[in-house]
Amino acid sequence: MRVSGGYPRGNGLEELAMMTKYQATIYLLIACASVTITQPASARIKCSKGFQVVDGNLLSTPYCQDELVAQVAQQYGMHASPDRIRNNPNFKRYICRFVGQDIRIKETCEEVNPSGRANF
């Protein structure tokens, strides 16, 4: 039954409230489904030959340099993980003492085992 002004009265308001709840539930389900369908962004840092890949460009970072030191040390038969090299500067010095002359990591190892004359 309608009252002047066109607004429903009695059961009409309850029907309107139920329709609004139903529509809200549908929209919520669609939003949840779209969130779960999309792939999560990869938070892992991508390194290539000691450089971090950022938007397709290579950027020199200590994180990727340490990963390269670990890879080179492993190729020489040493048991070195990138995390251990990052978290223990003395271990990095130890690794660089043995494989630091390799051209791929020479510059990185110069930082922890300087050679040559000091500037006075």
C-alpha cells in the first residue's frame, strides 16, 4: 500500500531493507572474489649479476652484491649463503680473502678488504 509521496509503508520498507542488504551482500562477494582472483605482487628482490632489477633497469645495491659474492664463493666450493654474508661482515671478509680477486666481485670485496695504499 502506498502513501502520498510514493514511499512504501509497512511491509514495503522491510522489503526495501532486505533488498538493500541483498545488494550489499552481492557487492561484498564480488569485491572479495576480485581480490582473491588477482595475483599478489612479488615482494622478492630480483637480482641479475650483482645488480637489482628495478623497472627493467639495473641498479647496484649492496643486497645484490652480497648475493653475487655468495654465488661466486659457491662456485669455488665454499659454503656461503647470501644471508650469512649480509649479516656477518667478518664472514664476508673471510670469503673475500679467498675469492676476492675474481673479476666479478673484486670491487665489492675492495670495500671490506682494502688493498693498496691508504690515503693519508
